[in-house]
Amino acid sequence: MAKVRKSKQRDRIRELLERERIHVTASWVYDQLREEFPTLSLGNVYRNLNILVRQGEANRLPFGSTFDVYEAVRKPHYHFVCERCGAIEDVAVPGSLQAQLDSLLDDSSGHRLLRTTVEFHGICQACRKKATPSSEDQ
């Protein structure tokens, strides 16, 4: 990868991802930083997020929605995606489970494993509380 110049905007985006520890869209990042950086554009945010992804400092989570979601790189974890409200929650991964999944693609396959992604889809606790008992199965 070509050397990328240091950028105050990118540093602040990285800090924001690390501090908030939530899954964010580029629009959300833009809204958080536009007062601090009056010349910031949504395009700048996308470019900087993509640089952070290439540098291994952020993850892009394409959950099939209209907008990619980003997060700071942390310990391995999976995601739970609510099919009703779109909320995304981290799910802790026991080390033994991660090792088992990684071993499914062992050296004999000839492939090189870079990462494992697991998504759980369902209805989150908040949406379940809002639902009536008859609508729970929908």
C-alpha cells in the first residue's frame, strides 16, 4: 500500500471510532465532526474511513443495508443484527470457538485465512419488548 499522509481529520475519525465503540455510518461521523472541521465533506469522511480500513484500523461492515457501517478494530467478535430496527450489537467470541472456526479452513486447503465473519440475525430485545405477542413470530 502506498504511503498515506498523516491527516488531522483521519486522526479524529479514528479517535471517534475508538471512543464511541459503536457501529457508525459515514454520515454519523460527518455530523459529529463538521463543526470542528468546517471544510470537511462527506466524501472526505468516506475516503478517510476507507484508508483506516486498508490500514487495518477500522472494519467496514456491509450488512446489506444502503450504507456501510464502520467500527474500530477490536478483539475478535461477531455481530447480532436486528431485522426490525437495524441495530447492530457486538457478540463476544470465546477463543476456543474462534480457533474451531479458523481450523475449518486449515493449511491443507491451500487457502490463507484472513478473518472470520459471523453474523446473527434476529429481533433485538428492544424490538421484542415493543412487539405484541402475536407479532413476535413475524
